[in-house]
Amino acid sequence: MKRLGTVLHSIDNILIVRADKTLESNALYPNSMVVTKTMKRIGRVKELFGPEKNPYISIKLFNEIKDSEITKLKKERVYLA
């Protein structure tokens, strides 16, 4: 389990995450599984964007993730499984 980053925003069924400074760029692939600290699968990496040294990551959430769960994810760390 590798630290992906911190959740900043949620838009519809997508999370925007600020990548962790310890994240190696070669460890990130589209469709990589994203989990919470409790190992709950929440979605998959959709795309990487922004500056190379401090990028953002969009995560496509699974349909079964409830709005209340999405709200609780803000400012929480998420991980690559």
C-alpha cells in the first residue's frame, strides 16, 4: 500500500487528490486501485494533471460509494492498493 495523496475536492463521481510528495511517478498508472486507510476500495485513478513536481490526480469513484462517505473523505489520505 503506497500513499497516493490527500483528497481536496469531490465533483460528481470524481475525487481530486493532491499527490503526496513521496509518490514516485513510475508507481502511478491509469486504472490503479485506490483505497482508504481502512483498505476500502473507493475507485480507480483516472488521470494525472498539473505541475510535474506537485501534481493532482483525478479518481473515478465506484458507483456504490455514498455521498456521505465522499464527504468524509475530504482532507483524508488515500492510498494505492
